[in-house]
Amino acid sequence: MANTAALKKIACEAIDKAADDLNSLSQDIWSHPELCFEEKYSHDALCNCLEKYGFPIQRHFVVETAFKSTIGESNVRQSFECVCMGVHSR
């Protein structure tokens, strides 16, 4: 098992390599505000970006604005779920 410093280095390198795409994604989502479980644009933008980097995505996981990705070998799998949530406007 890799140590924490090695894993941090790998993560930082991956983030640095994707920096332009991550910034574009952030700006794109920021320029398309969505509210309260209507974050369909954000959902699609995030899924498209992750798929570009090879993540298998299960779109609309449980709710319309959520997705799930599971990666790794069968005995060591990592999974993450995301629900896109906009800011409620008063």
C-alpha cells in the first residue's frame, strides 16, 4: 500500500494535469446557475468531464441530479457519489 505522501503527490499531479479542464468546468457551471434539484446542466457537465478522463459514470443515480462512479479491481474498489445541488434563492 502506498504511503500518504506518495498518494498526495499522485493526486496533485493529476489535478495539475487537468487544471485547464477543471477551470473551464468551473467557469462553465458558474455561468449556468441552477436551483434546487434542477441542476441538470451541472450534472451533465460534471459527468462529461469525468468521462473524458476515463471515469465510468452511472448518470441519474437515485435522483435526477446525482451520479456515481466506481473504479478499481474487484477486491479494491473505490466509489464516489455526487448530487448536484444549486443555491436556493430567496
